[in-house]
Amino acid sequence: MKKILFHSILFILTLCFFVPVMAQKDISLSPLNVLYVGGSANWENDTFKNPEEKEQDVKRRMASFETMLKQYFSKVKVIDAKSYTEDMSRAYDVTVIDGTPKAIAEKQIIKDANGNITKYIPPAYLTGDFSSPMLFIGETGEKLGSTIGLKLDWYCLCLDAHAHSFRKDHPIFKGPFPVKMTIAQQPTPDGAFHYEYYLGKATPKSLPMWRVQTKGYRTDEGFRIGMVSRPWGFEDSPDAESISSGVCDKTLDAVAIGRHGNFFHWGFSASPEYMTQEAQTVLANAIVYISTFKSKGVIARKYNDRRATKEYLKELKYLATKAAFDDDAKMNLQFDKEMHLEKKKAEEKKAKNEKLNEREEYSLSYETAPKQSFEDYLKRYQKKDLFDKFGTNSAAYLKYYDENKDYFYAEDASYVFTVDEDVKSLGIPNTDKRLLEKCIIMLEKGQDVEKAKRILDRYTLLAYKTAGEWRNWYEKNKNKIFFTESGGYYFMINSFDKDAEGNNYKKKQTELSYNNIKPAETDDHNAVSVATGIVAKGTNKEIVVKVKIHPGYHIYAFVANVDPYIQTALKINLPEGYKKVGDLKKPSFKHFSNNGTTIYEDEILFTQEISGSGKGEVICAISYQCCDTHICFPPVNDKEYRMQLD
């Protein structure tokens, strides 16, 4: 009945196309030139009876934003996301994104030599150096920002209608358009009580809240849901700020409103039609605020939203306790009671031959789960090597986490911590820039040089070879150095100069991507192994051919006319829709003979940048001859390796 009533109301309002956005009186229009990019609806897809009905709601939402924006800004342009390109944003002071544009690069699936998927890269919508101010509505920040490393990630699509834990002194609540916030004490969201261990104190029963939307998904079935971003490490770089949280199922500091570089996250989902007048004004102020960050782009990039920050230690410590086990058992017992009650009602309904809904059908299969022991609980949540060491001794886990808190770091694995024994041996926290100076001194004195190199490589985006280069960089930048966990556990420079030494992720990204391409092991009978792959190269792609040559053997880079060997050659055939960008990049070679013949040894890399789109097969054909100091194997001619472009 509720859905039928909604459809009737929507149909009537659509005919009238009445968009009730309250007018602001006596305000001066901002001279900012604003581009609104629409294309989303106010309601979830399953609310609509047909595509036409959804399209009407999309138009209604776009009209609502247009009406509101023109009450605050003198120049407003409204377009559909399907026609948006990032070049358009250069002509505007701020771009408001409320729809999904066409991708500039399709998703990429990177595989190893055995065909196993090693990495998934989602579609890209913006280039990494995009520097125009942009404001995202709802979950669009995650869609457009994930491939360029924005912290506006998808923690939970569960944001409702109220804001809390806001920074009332922030500029967006001050002006330039005057705001009078109506704040009322409201019950704390139930979900927050599950994360009390992060607070380290009792969760308050109620919070001061500010109403952003007149509708929300919790009270209005089918209404569009907002998005909060992960709070951990959100502010660990000077280019980001959390401004407000909101009613959701996550922690009290989940980011509902925030900024990363020149990008603003407005996680609430409603169009102005379903926003309070106060919220409309704050949104207008947010547009003005983000306009001041033109060319002040992103410094720390969050390319892996599954990387653990040290806040995660709070959760690991809690999960090592009997209290956590008891809380879990209590919750499971309550769930068990509720499900058995649901199941009983469904069984009674079924016995009467009454039709069951999907939830009721689902409840019929419920059975009580076996009781879990504390030992099983710890095995589930603690690393195997720790359980093998500490068993059910909760105090030992807590001591371990506390003693090593300054030395944990996380690589690309999902929520996996490692104790950096190199750093621990020096007794300096891995977040402290004194660690850099200590390693540089070690290089200068020739003490534990390999350890110093490992640490500097692990925690920076630099690749200096000499102590002098490291010293010059450190002295030049030491007053601007910060450490980011969410950005990759790197020391970086507080500078918006995109050429700043120490802030270039592309080097590390390329190395990691290349490392995913692994040739098979070699031996004296199989002295050459080849692996191919496709990696990201900005908005383009790169064909990678990695050749591993067994120790003591070589293949030929160039063969002089007087020598009888076979020169290494690589042919790359691309499918329709793709073209080569520049020449094939070949590896460096070594001297072989005074005739001019040169060779490749160890592991070498060929790369070819390509551009284009579509599906198809890449064929790499390689020819080479492998020899050692005594014998030569028969030549390999045009051996093919095939890869799919998706």
C-alpha cells in the first residue's frame, strides 16, 4: 500500500513538476560559476515501476538542484552526467557531481603468468592531476575518486538524515551565506555502540544533532541512502579534513562531510527538494569553500582502502579479550531467539497455506549455530602465528600490541599488520621523521647500510642512490615532512607542487604493478622464462613483457653482422580500437664482445604504452637465443603470449 501511494504521489507531482525549494530572502548572489552534473534519482531503483518513471524522478532532482543553486549563485549550468568530460570543469569555479559520467578508462584485470588475477582496477572517471574544485553528492565521491586515490571511500552506504559530531566553527557553517543551525539532542545511532572500543569510553546515549534532510531511508522506504567514508587516517595528511559525521551504522566519527584536496564530500543523498533550508545554505557555503582549493590538489593518495591504519590496533586488542567474546555470544544468543521466533511464525503461516514473503522463506532454513569456544573465537580474529604463540592468554596479546604499536605497518594485504623489525631495532617509531635522519646517518657512516636502504625504500616514494642525495633532500624538506598511514605508510612533503620530490606515487605504483607479473622459475634446462601482463599507465595501459634469465645465461640485445647469434625481438599486435603510444621501451644491456654484440642477463623488462578502449586480444611474439659461456640453445622464434583487454 505504501509503495502504491508513493507512485500515485510521484505521478501527480511529476505532471506538475513542482519542485518545492524554499527561496532565500535578501541574500547577495555569489559570482561563482557552478556546473551541476546530474543523472541520479531521489529514490532507489526498486521503487520505480518502469524506466520512464525513474527518468522523470531524475529530471525532477536535476530541476531541484538547478532551482536551489540559482538562489545562491549568479551563473549555473546543469547537464546530464552522460555528456560530462573533465575538461568542462576548467570553465567553472566548482563542479557538483550528482551522477556517474562515462568512464575515461575501463576496468582492468591484471593477471600473472598462470592466468591468476592479481589485481582489479575499477573504471576511471578522472585523471590523477585533475585540480578543479569538485563537490560530490552521496556515493559519487567513491565512484569517481577510487582510481585517483581519494580518501572519500565507501565505508558504508548507510547515512540517513541527521548530522552529528560536526565542527560548528567550520567555515561552511559560517558563511558567506548566513546559517542558523537548529540543533536538538537525539538518541545515539544503535550501530555506534558496537564500536565503543574505538572511543575508549562509554558511548553517550544521545548526541546534539542537526537535521540535513526532511526524508531519510530509515523513515521513508526506498529513499536514496547516503554514504560515509572511513575515518581512520582521514586527517593524517594536511590536504584532508573531516567536518561532520551523521546517523549511520558505523563509528561516531565516520565521515559524512569532509574534504580531500580539491574534492568535497557531501555524503548526504537528498536533493534540495528533500533538504532543510539550513542544509541548502550549508551546501551552498560548501560550494564556495571548495572553490578556494583550485590547484590545491591531493597530496596523500589512498589507493588501497583495505590497508589497516594503527587505529585498527584498538579493534585487534578488543577482539583479544574475553569481554569481546562475551559480547559476541550475547549478540548471537539474541539473534538466535529472534530468528527462531521468525521461523516459528513462518512455519505457522506456511501450515495455513498462506504465501510467505522472501524474508519468511529465508527464515525457514535457520538453525542454531554451534556454540563457539573462546579458543575458536581467538583463532578467528587473531593471526595464526600469534594464536600459536599466545593461545588464550588475552594479556599476552594486549602486551604484544602495546609493545609493538610504534613499529606496525600495513602493506597492500587486506587489514594485515607486520612488525617492522628493522625499525624496531632502532627504537624509533616508524611515523617519526627522526627515523629518516637516523637512516641517513647510517648511510653516511656506512653502518647497517642495507637496513637503512630497506627502511628508506619502505617508507618513502624516493629512490636515491647516495647518502648525499638523501641528506640534501632531508635538509631541504625536513620542516615540511609528514607521515601518512592511509596514504601508504609514507613520509611525504606538505606541498601542492606536483613535482615535489617525495610525493610521486607513480614510481611506487609502477613497481608494484610490475611485481605482480612473475615469470616461472628457471633452471639449466629451462633457462628463460617469460611472463606478460597489462598494467595501468595513467588513463592509458601498458603492455609488459618480463623475461627472467637463469644465472650464468644470457640472450642477445644486439648482434653484430659478424656474429652468428639471434637477436632478441618482440612483436606486439593490438586488437581493433587500440594504438601504440610512443616506441617500445627496451631494457638496458651489457657488453659481450668487441664486435659490438650486447646481451641481456638476469631479469629484464619490455614495456609498450597503448591507448584506446574496447575488448580484444593482445598477442606478444618474442624471439631470442639463450646461451652460456659453453653452449647455445636452439633459437626460439615468435613464441606467442596472449592477453585479454577488457
